[in-house]
Amino acid sequence: MDFVKCGLLIFTLIVPDSALACGDADTRLSKCRLEGLDILDGYNLNERPKNNDSFHTVVNASINVRNILGVDEKAQIISLETTLRFYWYDKRITPKKEYLEGGDFMGNYTSLHPCVAEKIWMPDIFIDQAKNIRTPQYFQKTASVRVYENSLIRYSSRLNFDVACNMDFHLYPADIQNCQIKFESFGNQAYQMKLNWLPGSNSLIVNNNITLAQFEYRVKLLNEYSTDYYDTSYPGLIMNVILTRQLGYHIVQTFIPSALFVVLAWFSLFIPSEAIPGRVGMVMTTMLTLIAMFASVRNNVPPVSYCSTLDIWMLFCILFVFSTILEFIIVTTLNKYGQKEISGHFEKACIICIPILFIVFIIIYSSVLHQLNIHQRNYHINDMKQ
């Protein structure tokens, strides 16, 4: 009897959960049904739709850049929050008139559950060089399927993704980075599928409230392209995100402090050469502080093998500070051998020449950096107009 009671107890505990699970499955199946559509007999979701006697399957795309979540310069990654939409015609599928429930600039449509995408032909688009793709959702996947009365199908999905961005730091911190985000077909070749951005202003929508700590941004869609780094050619689309760095942070945090340290080292020339501990301590402290600042600034960018414009600035600042140490050694040596008059003239010449040379360096450096930055801006502007 105890065995029977235990069996009945287990049965009563299991049955409700099973019924609930079956109910959830039934609900999902009901959402994925295609009763709102007229589908041609013999429809095969593995067969590309061919319309207007064209062998190509034309797929148009549009994108809504909702946010730029971050720019990781060391990892050379940009993170975006987007809504990506694809449009294509499939004459084998038409919505029933009684199910048409909405309309937009494309026409009247019926909305379907995103799981319907598993039962119809879908373009095999992927994001090239994406390191992570996230789909923000609460209860259901943030996607939708629309079928218009003219057999146009729209698939829309919210995507957050991290994608590689090849960066060039030669002009850092006055650099402009061009992040190319490529959407490509994985299996359909260029002669089978044609990808285009949606004609008109609806192809790109950018949130004007996006703010970045160190960058200004511009977004540009490029015309269709075909890959040339595979054995076969695959169609694709490119979205360029142009990031222009703002100099304000580095002017306050790097350029002004390092220039002040050079001036501080120059002030040490007014200390009598006989005060060896004070003069050496002042210059060496300045030198070590500049080197520490240089190392800290370099931590913000990846360890590249070439010199950036900021490296040139910091190296010249260290060189000017080193020149005050060298001046002290020469003056001390001349005094040691009784050449006080020569050492006095030499010290006065250094007091005049060092600040003049540093001012000349600042003028040349800033003008060259400005010209290079203008050249780079014009290059990207012309590239975006093409």
C-alpha cells in the first residue's frame, strides 16, 4: 500500500508540469503556424526566391544605429547597438487579406512571430569579423517578420555586437579611425544573390543623442561589394563608422602638464651651480615624472611598433629636460677646471636658447599635426562621398 501511495503522489506532482510544458509547446506551435499566408504548393525553404525572370535574388537592407556602446582601442573593437532589417520578394508567399493589420511606406502587411523565420527562406547574412553578438530580449526574441500584400518580406532584428576595427595610431592623439562593418552572405555567391542598401533615406537612421567620451562620429553606407579574399565571390554590404578623436582630453592631461615640466626643468638653470643636491634633485624628479607620464599615456593604446605623434612630443620633452642635466654637467666640469667665465657665458646662453628652441618646437609640432589632421579629414570626407 505504501508503494501505491508513493506512486500516486509522484504522479500528481509530475502531471501538472507535463501539462504546462505541453501547453507552452502548443502556444509556440500556434505562433509559428502560417495560416495567415497563402503559400504556393511545393514550397521549399531551401530554394531561393526568383522574381521577374531574374536569376539573382535581390535583398535590400537598412540599419538603425541606436547607440555606439564603446570603443576599445587596445583590443581594437567597436561595440554597436543596431536594428538590422532585410527586404526581399518571394512571390510564392502572399498574406491573406483578412490578416492585413498594418501599413507603412512599403504598403500593407501582416505581422508574424519571429519563429516563422525558421519555416521560410531567409538570406544567410553574417557580420564579418564580429567577436561577439548579443540579442537583447526579455521574454521573446527581439525580432519580427512582416509579409506585405505584394509578397515583399521584411525581417527585422535588434542586435548588439562587438566587431573588429583595424586602427592606425600614427597620428594619435589627432587620429581618425575608420571602422568598416561588413555584412556578407555566407553561402550564396555573387551571381546568386545581390545585396543592396535600401534606396532613399530609409536605409540609414542614426540616433543623434549618441555621445562618446573622446570621439566624434559619422556613419556612412557604402555601395554593394563582392568579397575578393575567397576562392569564390560573395555579395556584401559595408557600413563605415568614422571616429574623429577630440584633442581636449590630451591637451589638459598630457600636453600642458608635460610642457610645464619642461619649464620647471628650465627654472633649475637659475639655481646656482654650487647647489648640487637641489639642482640635481629638481631635474631628476622632473625627468622621472615625465617618463612615468609617458608610460601611462602609452597604456591607452596597443603596443604598436611605430612612433605616434604623441611619442614624438613626449620624447622631445624628455630631450629638453635631459638638456638641462647635460648643461649642469658641462658647467660643473668647466668650474672644476677653473673656467668660470666660460661656464657663466655658457649657462646664460642655455637659459636663453632652451626656451626659444622649445617654443619653436611647439610651433612646428602643432602646425604639422594640424596639417596632417586636415589631410586625414579630407581623405575620409572624399572617401565617404564616393
